[in-house]
Amino acid sequence: MTKATQTPSTTTESRTSSHQLQTARRIRVFGVPLDMGASRRGVDMGPSAMRVAGLQARLEALGHQVTDAGNIQVDIAETQVYGHTKARYLKQIAETCTRTAEAVVETLEQGMTPLVLGGDHSLGAGTVSGVSEFYRRSDQKIGVIWMDAHADINTPETSPSGNVHGMPLASLLGLGPEQLSNIFGYSPKIAPENTVLIGVRDIDATERENIRRAGLAEVYTMRDIDERGMRAVMEEALRSAGRGTVGYHVSLDMDWIDPEDAPGVGTPVRGGATYREAHLAMEIIADHGRMLSFEIVEVNPVIDEHNRTADLAVELTCSAFGKKIL
């Protein structure tokens, strides 16, 4: 069993330049074909689409050792009762997130880096819970980089839709819903001062109050990226997420990217990060070498164009794991 006090292999040396080669990782991939958290169906096929786009082979070409552990078991929505309209399928989603969290803990115990393929973003409550639990055992904190068009900080009381994929960050910060917040029996999973939202541009009016309640110190909108540039935002964000932590989890919702480049997403919003900005952000994350785990979510092949969005998701994953232009 790998001790929780160990940091990822990529932190064994300080970064000396932006062109430094990244140390090879042992990566375990697993899919979470969950689409009960959203109104639009189809993101359950996202893990398959990314695999078809050559995820494993492209990571292995970078020198990483990659194991595909298959998919986390997810209930089929048509066979389930959605429950309360303010948090549809919450029971089933919480069960899936618990299974995901357990798989993440096991992966980290074996000295491997979890790479989680979604599925809708509600699965983030499970992934981050697993990473948090693993490092909590040795009294260490984690940070979170949440890259999304949306804040995902609604609760059943504030959500205008009742879709749970708009609630995972709220649950991780201890705002609820309880079934997601209390995975492993404790809450919150992450500290607001180490949690960073990047690229948001579609925030519900009720979410603004939740952001204040949670005490999030770092929320970068697309205006911040427009005015300051992606490099300045990412460098500052990574400092915040990394301050006093063992490292950080990166959660990338493909709707963070502009629909011109990523048309096949669950909830597209115009005005997102460009193709090149997205790659730069991932490359900066790789340069810093403190990423503990990575998830990429909301790829919807049903509305994609020739698997473009899944292919871009794989490209960005490779950039996050060290692929460089030179």
C-alpha cells in the first residue's frame, strides 16, 4: 500500500523550466457512464467516445503506464424513479458517487493516478471525495481546480432545475445535499481557500449567494481570462489550490470550452475557452507537476460532430499529463 504521505511522482523534482519532461505515471482509467444528473441524455456514452478516440494509446505514447479498469456500475435511468423534483435521481447518483470514491481510494492506495471519464459532472462529488479521503488519513488537505462554464454550487433549495450535475461543488464544500456531502461520513471534503473556479460564465442568480456562503476566495470568470490572459489566471489559481495542500484534483467539464471547438457537451454556453487557451491551461497544470487526479466530464456523443469533442477531450487529457509541442 502506498503511504498517503507520499506525493505524486511528478513532484519529486521542482519544475526548472516549462519544457522539463514529466516523470511517467502509473495511470488507472475508469469510466462513470452517469447521465442522471442532467436534463439532456447522452453523456453516459462519453467514456466510450473518449476510449474510441484513443485515450489509452495516446497516454502510453507519452511514456505513462495505463490500465483501463472499465466502468463504475451505474443504474439505468429508465429503470429508476427520479424521486424529489428538486434533486432528481439523488439516491442513485449518491450510490454511484460512493462507488466512484471507493475506486479512487483504491487506485491511490496502489500508487496510481486516477483518471475518471464522465458522465455528467455530478460524479465529481465521488471523485473528489475519494481523493480527499485518501489524503485525510494522513492529515493532509487537497486543493481543487474546477474548470466549468457553470459554478455547480447549487443545492436542492436553490436549484432552478433540480439537476444534480449542478450541485457537486456545493456538496464537496459542505452545503449539501447531505447524501453527496457525507460520503465517507465527513463534510466538507475540501476547503474554500483551496478551491478555485475557472472560466465560469453562466451562474444562476441563487448560486451567487451560495458562492458567498461557501467562502470561495478564487472565482475566475471568462472576463478575467479575457482581461488578464490564461497564463496569469492559471498560475494564480494553482498557487491558491496548492497553498498548504499535498496537491490538487483537476475537474474539467468540456462545456468550459467554447462550443465552436467542443460542440458535443451536455450544456453548451457560448464564449468559453478557445482550443489553444484550453491546451495552455492543461500544459501549465502539467508544468507544475502537482496534479493528484484528473476527471473529464460532460462529453455527449449524441450531439457531437464526428467525435470532435471526445477527440479534444483526449488531446487535453494528454496535455494535462505532460504532452508538449516541443
